[in-house]
Amino acid sequence: MLKLDILVLPVHPDDAELGCSGTILKEISLGKKVGIVDLTRGELGTRGSAEIRGREAAESAGLLGLTVRDNLSLPDGFFENTKQYQLKVIEAIRRFKPEIVITNGYHDRHPDHGRASDLVEASAFLAGLRKIETRYNNQVQEAWRPNLVLHFIQDNYIKPDILVDVTNYWDKKVESIRAFGSQFFNPSWQNEPETYISSPDFIEIIEARAREFGKSIRVKYAEGFTSRKILGVDNLFDLK
């Protein structure tokens, strides 16, 4: 069994890179095992293709140092928060038994993001119910519920519940984003239709958000997360 400390369940390949790759890099540097299971292949994206995005996701996985990267191949744009798709997510959570799950923001410019947020949140709870049966490699899986589900913040501003200093990992984060050359500004893809995220200014927008969050905790760059449950600490001096 491959057990992860953190499992990131974003809806599209590149969502994790944009939303929380600095935190991923930081936790891996601290010895944690982190994996990404993308929910869809992003096949409806205006630029590139599912196959190209798959290769880009593998390249980024190497840059980040992930323990594993997989894809559930849910239908891009058409999945719902229903039993059919919950069982797929439950199977992934039980397969890797993470302590922490990270997924998309509560709501965002792209409607898939909010639906993925709800799907993963529900599935994380249901994964702990032993009377829901799932199988992996023809073996019945054990029930498993992560201790915490966090949601990264995407295009829409959402007030974060916690901020993580990722200053030392910023350059590598940007490198992991740029691994998705089909999606973001890349001169070799200039014949593809231009989109909001393919603009040369888009990375600057990501940086501006990280600087805004960083300012709040007096660091250069930070990533923000929200939680539907109240968060606690053992020691007040762990807070900044």
C-alpha cells in the first residue's frame, strides 16, 4: 500500500500547480509524501489536448518531486457531485489514505472548480463510512477519512483561513506552471487560440495574488487555503 501524507485532488491538470504547488514543494522538502490525482484530463480545454496535458502533468510531477500522479478521467465539464463520481473519488482517497486532502476553491470563474470542491469534500467524508464498498485491484478497500480537507484559492478572491509561506519555493512553482506550455504563454504555441490564461500577463496575476497573501504574514509569497471546519493549533506560538 502506498500511503500519502497529502493527496491533492484538483479537477484539471495544472490546477494544483496554480493553486498550491508552493505548499506541495515545501511539504516534500520537509519529508512528506505528496501525490496528485487529477479528476479530469482537461479534454475540453481550448488549447492543446488531453494527451498533451497528460505529458505536461508528468513533466510537472517530476519537477515537484511527487510520489505519484494519476488521473480519474472523469468527464471534463460534465461530472457532477453524484454517487457515480463520488465512488471514483472515494476509491482514490482509500487507495492513498492521506492525512490531508487539498482540492479546488469553493467557487470560481470556471464552474468545474466549485463542483469539484463540493465533490471532493463530500467524498472525503463518505470515504470514512465502512458500509460504502469500493474495490481496487479486485480487493475491498478499507474505510478511510482524511483529518483535514483544504481548498486552495483560484481566480476568484476568497478570504483565506490559513496562509502558507512559499517564498523559498516560488521559482520552482512557476517552473511547474510553465511545464503546461500548451495552456500558458509560450511562443511555440502562438498559433493556438488565445485564452485568458495564455496571456503573458497571467503569471503576473498569480504572482500578485501570492504577494498580496504574503504581505498579510510579512513574507514575499504565500498561498491561501480555506477550510469548512474550524482549524485548531496546539500552541499559540505556532501562529504568525
